[in-house]
Amino acid sequence: MEGVDHLAHERNKAQFDVAVMKAVWAGSRDAYELFHRFSRLVANDPEMFIPAIKAQATEEQQKQWLPLANKMKIIGSYTQTELGHGSNVRGLETTATFDPKTDEFVLNSPTLTATKWWPGGLGKIATHALAHARLIIDDKDYGVHGFLVQLRSLDDHLTLPGITIGDIGMKYGSGAYNTMDNGSLIFDHVRIPRNQMLMRLSQVTREGKYVPSNVPRQLSYGTMVYVRQKIVFDASIALSRAVCISTRYSAVRRQFGSHNGSPETQVIDYKTQQARLFPLLASAYAIRFVSEWLNSFYKDLLQRLEAKDFSTLPEAHACTAGLKSITTSVAADGIEECRKLCGGHGYLTSSGLPELSAVYIPACTYEGDNVVMLLQVARYLMKTISQLKSGNKPVGTTAYLGRAEQLMQYHSDVLRAEDWLKPNVVVEAFEARAARMSMACAQNLSKFNNPEDGFQELSADLVEAATAHCQLIIVSKFIEKLQQDIPGKGVKEQLGVLRSIYALFLLHKHIGDFLSTDCITPKQGYLANEQLRSLYSQVRPNAIALVDAFNYTDHFLSSVLGRYDGNVYPKLYEEAWKDPLNDTSIPDGFHEYVQPMLKQPLHHGRL
Ligand SMILES: CCCCCCCCCC/C=C\CCCC(=O)SCCNC(=O)CCNC(=O)[C@H](O)C(C)(C)COP(=O)(O)OP(=O)(O)OC[C@H]1O[C@@H](n2cnc3c(N)ncnc32)[C@H](O)[C@@H]1OP(=O)(O)O
Ligand SMILES: Cc1cc2nc3c(=O)[nH]c(=O)nc-3n(C[C@H](O)[C@H](O)[C@H](O)COP(=O)(O)OP(=O)(O)OC[C@H]3O[C@@H](n4cnc5c(N)ncnc54)[C@H](O)[C@@H]3O)c2cc1C
């Protein structure tokens, strides 16, 4: 029925102020108002190009290029990855050779594997590329730098001489990512003026002298840090969207359990459904809050960089790389789990979930493969530990490693299931687990003569240690969020329940880590699980209101199953009838191919 709220009875169960929770989810009341007025930005916005110019171009270059990019007079593509090299940026093959006679750089793709491959917007639309290439002066290789290269005429959009561009072809699924023209590009001795090398960090003079910057070379990777922290925020949106669909549908869907004609059981009441769904609901909130923190950390980094303070750059890199990795993996896996939680209907395009999944899963790869990113975190952790001996006191997200000795002695003192609700009890267990896993890796690494050999050999363990570290960050930031003043009836209590679910679910999932590092006993692990079950029961009456707090419109969710009013079945049926196959009762080709078979004579009563 139109106009009836089929989920009203669920909404009436809520034990908290949903309006306040909406503001908490949005980040602030102002952010909520803004969000309410404007529909959200499209995630795959190819303006990535602009942050790169801001980060790597001189002020003069910015004055020249940013107005053009902002007014869409030029369309740029961030062109880094090549057919043969993506993760290993230092391995890129494209060259930009300085020609002192003409005061130009000559861009060239020396091999097939040097073909630029993947950049968004490149295939059909971009007029310019921010191309990453090895700077060569007098046969000397100065490593990878950024160059602004015009690709297509601004008059007729035809490619310029020496440039071969194409689209790289269809991608996974049939959905929206195929509307993105990820491109391939070959340079054949393409000339650009010297002032189109982005020279904020290092310069090449008219005489062909290379002037290295007096700032860390890693600043040239700044765009990746910026985009990675955006991607963490994006993960909270993608996961919460899937969770919203799946939670609402789980309250609508009924299976089994009818007695004497009573309705069947709502599938959301099955404990197995809750144990799969509610940790994802909690994860969506956890990722949201850690992204909020990461964004403020990033803003602080920018202020410091302005003041030539580079001290937090390594931590910013480790945090953005690690959290990008963990949160996109959780979101991608979570979306798939949400699809399964919706049973057969989840596989229908009209559920919104297959499309969301197909568009989202490359987040585990782009802007840094997730394993490669965790290995960067592991390097940072190993470096931090190696510096402990020289008295360096770690700060920020690795401060706990400064208490490594104490954490190596730690044994959880949990006696009852409720003890696991205490934030300090949880944090200590997560700190001890992360510290012990990292310390064990550091100890094993020290047995190798060549640290790089050791790093390769132990890389699987290092990835696990990095994961434990990143999970600790997320748990800690959730706890810190709740130390803030949060008004509204029941809001803080509900967030407290979600915080405990998030932490205890992780503990349950990684119980092997906690037991093998001797941080907790099997009995304490059992108590954590017992507490988790009771927390699921506390979330149950609030589940619909907790996803309403995301404040997503039906238009944004694009899902028949996730409709606000829960009016799922008539709409599913209606959607099916929009399938072009239903335009006619006899399908195309029936008369040509199927009917002749049906009309074949029977032999001895058989075909
Ligand atoms: C407007 C934006 C909106 C965004 C909205 C969100 C939605 C986004 C949708 C976007 C869709 C698609 C976008 C996709 C775009 C792309 O994929 S662009 C291509 C991205 N490519 C990568 O990410 C490549 C990954 N590889 C690397 O980053 C590096 O090669 C790697 C870090 C793996 C290794 O670098 P090296 O220099 O070779 O390595 P090391 O020796 O390991 O490191 C040297 C030191 O440098 C430190 N480091 C490394 N990276 C950084 C960094 N980014 N910042 C600061 N520091 C860094 C590293 O820790 C080492 O430090 P140390 O010497 O040990 O102290
Ligand atoms: C949808 C999409 C959009 C993209 N958009 C852009 C764009 O706009 N601009 C751009 O320049 N690029 C873009 N890319 C490219 C993207 O950044 C790279 O694909 C990404 O960085 C991964 O690199 P790769 O493809 O070389 O993977 P590989 O490094 O080849 O990964 C293959 C496997 O090797 C493993 N591996 C690699 N190195 C190591 C190691 N050191 N230790 C252990 N395991 C390792 C990885 O974990 C993975 O399992 C895009 C990619 C996708 C999928």
C-alpha cells in the first residue's frame, strides 16, 4: 500500500533521539543541515586532478592552471599507473627528458609496459594529464615527477600529435564503473614547455640544473594521502548504505515460525542474522568516527606542512594507508554480506546491492592495493620499535608502543562478561595484542642479516600486526568519540552499545591473536562472546532507527529492499515488470529458433 509506513512499529521501538543521532552521524548539526539541503557528491568525481595540482605545483603554476581546471576549461586526469607498474610507483617507466636546446621536456613511453593504464577520465574525456614520469637530465635519472601534458585539442578534442589514447575496456559487472573512461596512453616523444613540470617540490632550471627541494620527497605522494583519507570517509558511506538496505529488509522479511496463523518470524529476529548484521552496523559507525578523526588529523598535517613542520607526515602516511586498507576491505566484504543477508532478492539489481558492490570493490585496489598499504604500516611500526632503543618516545597512534614493556606483561583481568563493557579493559587488550604482534615481528626480523629479506619472509605476519594496529586505532577513536559531550535522549547509550559490539566482534573474530599472544584466556574470550550476544539483543529494538539516522533518501539508496516505508513486495513486483523482457509475451527469436524445435515430429512418442 502506498503511503503506509510498514516499518512504523519498528521505529516506535527506538530508545533514543533519532534526530540527534542524525547530527552525530553527519558530524555536526551544521553538516546535517548542509547534507539535508544538498544531495551527495558523486563518489567517482574525476576532479582528483585538482588536489594534485594544489599539492605539487608552484604558486605561479597554480595561478595558471587552477582557474582553468576549476572552471572546467580543461579536464584533467591523474595519470600515474602503467600497464606494468601500479603499486611500485618508483618503478614507473615513462620518461620526461629535458632538452636544453628548446627548454622543453620530451615525454616518452619506451616500452609497452610503460603505457599509462587505468587513469580515470583519461580514455575519452580528459584534455590534460598530470602524468607521472621519470625525470631525465643529461642521461641522469632523478626519479618520478609530475608533468602537465595537454592530450587533446581544446577546439575539436582530437588527440595531439605523438599521443595515442584509448579506453581500457569493460570492467567488472555491467554497472556504473563502466561509465568511467579509465584510459590507456602512449607518449611518442611529446614535447611540453619546461614550466609544465610541477615544481613546488623540486625544480629544473633553464640551464638544466636539478634543484632538489629541501622538503621530504614523500610530499610528492601528497595527493595519495589526501585521497586515501577521503576514501576512508567514502567507506563509511558505502557500508552504511548496504547496512541500511539490509537492516530494513531484514525487518520486513519473514520466514518460518508461524503458529496458528500468526505471522512468520521477522528474519532480523534470528540470532544468526543479528550476529552477521549488527557488527556491520557497528562497523559503519566505527568507520564514520575514525574518518572524522582522520580528517582532522589530515587538516592538522596541512597546517604543519605550511609551517615546514614535517614531523607528523610519516604517521599521516601510515594512518591513511592503513585505515584506507582496513576500512575498504570491511566495507567491500560487508556489502557482499549484506547481499547474502537479503537472500535471493539481494541478488536482484533492484535491491541496489549488486551495483553497489561492483562499483565499490575496486576501492580495495585503487589508491594503493590493500596489502601493499598494510605493509607500509608494518614498515612504520618496525621503524618505531627499532627507535625505542635510542630513547625515542612514540607519540600519537603508536604511543602505546612506548609502553611495550608493560604491555608484554599484561594479562586481562576480566572476570565477568560485563567487564568487557569497560572501555579501558577493551583498549588494554587491543593494545597488548597489537604491541605483542609487532614486537614478535621485530624480534623475528632481527634474526635476518638483511632486513629486506626478513621483511619479505615475514610479510604475512607483518600484515597481521599492521591489521591489529589499525583495528586498535579504530576502537580507540570510537571510544574517544564517546568521551565527547553528546546530547539527546539515549544517543550516547546506543553509541556505547555499538562501540562494544564493534570491539567485541573484532575480538571474537581474531580470537586466535588474543589467545596466542596470551593477552586473554579462553574463558575471557568466552565471556566476551557472551557479552556480545547480549549486546545484539540491545540493538535489536533500535536497529531501524539506527539506520534511519544515516538519513539516506530512497533515491540515494536506489533499492527496492531498503525503502524507508518497507513496502517491499509490491515494489519488487512493479520493478520486475519494467524488465524489457516483459514488454512482449513472446520473446524475440522464439518463432525463428524455439518454435521449430517444438514443432519437430515425435518419433515413437519421443522427441
Ligand atoms: C577529489 C577526491 C575525492 C575522493 C573521493 C573518494 C572516492 C575516491 C574514488 C576514486 C576512484 C579512483 C581513484 C583511483 C586513483 C588511483 O588509484 S591513482 C594511483 C594510486 N597509486 C598508488 O596508490 C600506488 C601505491 N604505491 C605507493 O604509494 C608507493 O609506491 C609505496 C608507498 C607503496 C612505496 O613507495 P616507495 O617510495 O617506493 O617506498 P618506500 O621505500 O616503501 O617508502 C619510502 C619512504 O616514503 C614513505 N612514504 C611512502 N608513501 C608515502 C606517502 N604517501 N606519504 C608520506 N610518506 C610516504 C615510506 O613510509 C618510507 O618512509 P621511510 O623512509 O621508511 O621513513
Ligand atoms: C577502478 C580503478 C581506478 C583506478 N584509477 C586510477 C587513476 O585514476 N589513476 C591512476 O594512476 N591509477 C588508477 N588505478 C590504478 C591503481 O592505482 C592500481 O591498480 C593500484 O595502485 C594497484 O596496483 P597494481 O594494479 O599494480 O597491482 P599489483 O601491485 O600488480 O598487485 C597485484 C598483487 O600483487 C600484490 N603485491 C604487489 N606488490 C606487493 C608487495 N610489495 N608485497 C606483497 N604483495 C604485493 C598485491 O597485493 C596484489 O595481490 C585505478 C585502478 C582501478 C581498479
